[in-house]
Amino acid sequence: PLWFRNLEANPDCELQVGAESVSARARVVEEGPERTAIWDQMAKIYPPYLDYQKSTDRVIPVVVLEPRG
């Protein structure tokens, strides 16, 4: 999706959490234990991610947004 391509091109972003605006930097977690832990946590929160992954050959990206100080 375009939002993902935009974050790849410019990882500095702003997001809204409730009434709070947060500056963050995006990074893609490609593989390894960090990606597995995040993917498993998100699949528990939103099980349709598992069906989505089964429906495609590509690996669904995991993006971490780290607040900037």
C-alpha cells in the first residue's frame, strides 16, 4: 500500500494517539525474534491477520513506530 511506500521513503512521521499527537520514526522489522514476537502479538489482537497472510505468498511487513524525543 502507498502508506507503506511513503514510510519507506520518509520514515519520520506524525501519528495521533487519542488526543495526543506523537512524532515518530518508522522502521520495518524484516525477520528474527522481534518480528515474530510482534506478529504473534498482533495476530492475537486481530486474528484476521493470519487469514490475510495465508492468502498471499509475500511476507506482510511489520512496521514499528518509535517515538522521537
